[in-house]
Amino acid sequence: MIDLKSVASYLDAEYPALLAEDWDNIGLLVGDFSATVKTIMTCLTVTPEVCEESIVKKVNLIVSHHPFPFQAMKQITSQTVEGSMLLQLISHGIAVYSPHTAHDSAKDGVNRQLAAILNLTDVMPLNANGSGCIGNCRQNGILLSDLLQIIETRLGVCSYVGDINKSVNRIAIGCGVADEFVDKAVQQKADLLLLGEARFHTCLRAQSLRLALILTGHFASEHFAVKTLAQKITVQFPEISCFPSDSEQDVIKRYNYTLPCHK
Ligand SMILES: [Zn+2]
């Protein structure tokens, strides 16, 4: 029998609070430390669909990349979506653990996994607090178009800023929202910053600094890591059934308009 305390301690050690941003809310956020854990589901975000799936699948612990709850709450009632979800989770004995920015920055975390997809070498943290990362391309002068193809194959359709024929030697990475990494990436001589999402004015600034951007979308930049997280937990606790949620989808859909056929 494995208790929640053992699983939470393992995750605390793998995703230490020291790596998390000051504003974050990480660790065990809902749960009874003495409860038995037989089934774990990983996900990007606790949504009503994920909450429902965890109840149907009799999950004991949700490991959600994004924190739930994130903001401080003064009431937990059925009058709000968050309150309803919390009441449901607690009544079904479902705990929630969130590693969030500690997971972004960990040695095998989300940003390092993105660096591995791009086949980077000499990967280092981008910032002194360990957030973001930067590394060199194994193939010198690889074209932005080739990198876009790699990312599209692995993570899905993405957007970019810059010249598609630009040759790239050094790449900075920040999953999720990473607007603030633009200046640091330029300081550290990156030719390209790969990130989940950025504001329009950040894109203009990057263009003016001759820094190319690849924008994968927030969901795509982090969701793949929910699967690797489930695999990692399974290796550590083979007696626990651990799987990624299959009800999660990107809330932002891409509209493909096809002209109607005229006879
Ligand atoms: Zn995120």
C-alpha cells in the first residue's frame, strides 16, 4: 500500500519548490496525506471534463501541471465552477498535486524535454532562478523552416516570427507564457526563442531585435509532458496505475475553412 505522503514526497523531491516561481502555488494542494494511492491520472489542467474523468476512472490522485486551486479562495461552494470541482474531488477522495513551474524548470522538466526535441547540446538555464533554458543546435546553421517542421511533426501546427530562411545556431526555450524571456534570449545570443504563447507587442519587439520566435500554442508547449510525467511516475511506483488524462484537448481550436463544392 502506498500512501499519498510517499507519492507527494517523491514529487516534491523531483520538482522542488526552490525551482518554482515566487507567485506559484505548487505541491500537494488537495488531499489527505494518509490516504492510499492506487490510481494516478496526470493532466495539464483540472477542468470540469478532467474532474469528471477522474471520478469515472476512480482516480485517487490527479497530478496536474497547472495548479488547482491556483488563487486563494474564501468560499468553497457549488456557486462557482472551481468550488463545484473542489467539492466533487474532495467528496470522491481525489487528491490534487501540482508541480507547475518547478516542472517547467526541472532537469528533466518541460523545457529540457523541448530542448531534447530540438536536439540541443550544452543546455543551460536561461535565467538565474533556473527558468527557461538555452542551448546550441547540433547542426550549425539549421534553417528556421527545418526547425518549424520538427516542431510541427512533434507538437502540431505552430506560428512563427522572423525570416523562414534564417539560419539558427542557438535556441532559447520557455514553455507556456514566456514573453519576459525575449530580452534574456537576445542577451545570451539566441537566434530563436521557442515559446508557447506571446503577446503581439512581444512579437514585434522580437522582430525588431532580430530574434525569431516559434509559438507552439500554450497547450502544445506543455501537454506532451503530461504523458512523460505519467511514465516517470510508473517507473517509480510500478504498483500504482498511472496514466495521462484522455479527455483533455486544446481549448483553442484551429478553423480550417474549406470552400463548399459547387455543382
Ligand atoms: Zn502552462
